[in-house]
Amino acid sequence: MKEEKLMQHDPLAEADAILSEDFYGRAPRRRAAGTIPPADKPTHYKVICISMYTQDIEELDAKVLELKKRGWTKANKSQLIRLALAQLDLDKLTTPRQ
């Protein structure tokens, strides 16, 4: 065979490393000397996941789009939900029927 067609690297030569990483979990990475440690995660907010009906999501998207048309260029769903929560007065809600 020609020299250029030979495999330059044998992937099976590192079988122990492959098994230890893929099947037994990766070892924690060590930070190289002189590198900056990772920044602390922000604590003033959390990312959450909520479920909503598709119709509600469409309405939320439409309201965000309308806000953007009205000049609120940085409007987003989170901001709109925070605004709605800030304006909600629990004392004005009627008691639900059980």
C-alpha cells in the first residue's frame, strides 16, 4: 500500500482511555497552571422549565412581537412574564369553585 493511505493514528491503541471516558465517566479536568479559574455561576436568577399550552405560548409570542413593534426592542417572554407577575394582585382574584 502507498504510504499516504496508511492510517496515521490507530484509534484502538488507546482502548483503555476510550473505555474509561465513555463507559466509566470522565475524570475531572485539572486546570492548567496559570489559567483563570471559572467564574462563579450567577445567583440572582435561575433557569427554569415550565409547561404551557401551545395557545398560551402563541399568545405570549404575539405579545412579545407587538412590544417589539412598539419600540421595546429587547422584549422577551421572560420579561413579559415578570411584568405580568409584578402586576398580579392575588387579593383581586375570585376564589375558584371546588
